[in-house]
Amino acid sequence: MDVLILGAAGMVGRKLAERLAQEGRIGERSLSRLVLHDVVAPTPPANAPFPVVTAVSDFSSPGEIEKLVAGRPDPIFHLAAIVSGEAEADFEKGYRINLDGTRALFEAIRVIGDGYCPRVVFTSSIAVFGAPFPEAIGDEFFLTPLTSYGTQKAIGELLLADYTRRGFLDGVGIRLPTICVRPGKPNKAASGFFSGIIREPLNGEEAILPVPEDVRHTHASPRSAVNFLLHAASLDGNLLGPRRSLTMPGVSVTVAEQIEALRRIAGDKVAALIRREPDPVVMRIVEGWPRRFDAQRAKRLGFKAEESFDEIIRIHIEDEFRGEIVS
């Protein structure tokens, strides 16, 4: 099978490609080719046992997505998006990429027709939910986003369900919690500080905390994010019925609990590198996000995440530091 990853230059896309190169299959199906696409050149995984093709373009530009689906890839991982903070700052760009680009992908698949009905794994977000929140958001909670990014993702979920209902594609939407700890450089996501206050201190660098320590949020590791994607790609669509999007499980902790986990694992000297510097813009965005989930439907379907934030930090150290840190 040919696999297409949109947004392959991003952290999750890169780790997904590396995992596919290592395993060479999704479920019982072997890969024959992997196409990596992004607006900047993706890095092909090393030693892939199948051809890897890279493509660079703005997939929302007229005619671009049609080229990418012309070879009938299946599955398609749609990870491409303008992240939350940037989507809020640049209204036009957020809607062009997150909404218009998504619709263009679905339309390009529909137009091919002739029995082509690929599994499309769409990465949504917990930003589709808006306050006021219950203590824990269950599977029946309404989509009431309070940001442009959340609105764009919610519309994408509705389109995914309708195009699936009409038989044009076979969609699965996964609402990712905040992926933490993200390696590399910070991006423009409003949630970036959740990783920053762990990643930078572990690297011996100062980190800025822009919100109060009582802020509560739900996290999963990059390793879990890749597991979510692969499980969604091979999941029996009949088990989902018409409700094609699922909230993924994760670890709900306060910022203070994150810092204490860091202190337990790396020591006081590392935790002391966090500097409190309130940012009203980030605080306003984060206040509109949910804090805890009761993701029973996803768990019943076999999606799994970490059980503690300590485990998330240890996975980051294993994957990015080869098990060794400076303390």
C-alpha cells in the first residue's frame, strides 16, 4: 500500500514516518511506498525498506492536493495544520490551511471516485470543546469551540463525518490532547509552554511559564500520538458508526504537578530553571481549553496513553536523550 502523510515535516509526522520505516506495515498491510508532504522539505526516515518520496508545496493552493492523491494513497494521515496560537493571530491563514485545505483534500478524494475510498486519519484537537466545562468531558459533550483553531477543527470533524457517510472516504478523527514533551524548537502553539517547561530545563536552559501553576491540562507523549495514528489507520470503521471522531486518552495534571514530576526525575536544580512570566494572551487562550477527559469510547476501541506525567517525562528522556540527562 501507498501511504501519504500531510504535515510530514512536523514533529509527529516525522516520528510517524520513522515508525513506519521501522515496522514496514500498518496492521496486516505492508507498505510499498511512503509519500511525505509539507510546506518545507520533510526529512525521509533512514533505512526505509520501501521507496520514500518527498513533496514540498502549500497543499491548500489550487491543484496541489490533487497531485498528491492522484496515485490513490491509502491510508492518508492528515496532520497538516496551522497551530492554535498562529491560527488565532492570523485569521485568514488559519482558515485557508485548516479549513479550506482540509475541504480540498476531501474533495480531491471524492472527485477521483471509481471505488477509491481511502482511510483518512484526521488529527483534530481538544480545542473543539469550549467552556463551561464539566469536571470531566465525556463522549457526549458538545463541540463548542472558543478559538478560531478549535472552530476550524470542529468543522473538519463535521466534514469528515459527512464525506464518510456519503461513501467518499473512510474517515477517523482523533482529538489529540496536548502532545508533551515535544522535542526540538518551540512552535507557535499556545500550548507550547507545557513542553517548554520540561524540555528547556532538561537541556540546561531557562523556560518561561506564562500561566499560573494551578492550570490543569491533559497530555500524551509523542510516542502515544504515533500509536493513536497507527491504531486509527487500521481500526474497523464499522465499530465507529456515524460518529467518526474520538477524544484520545491522556494524563490530566496541573502545571504544578508537571513541575513536581520534573523535580522528582531531574532534581531541584533543573526545576529551578523555570521562570514565571504571566502572558495575558496565552492565559486567555488556555482558559478556554478543557482540562480533563473521560475518553471511554476511545479506550474501548483500544487507544492507550500514559498513566502518569512521570512516565511522559521518562519517555522524552528515552527518546531524545537516550536515557541520559544533565541534573
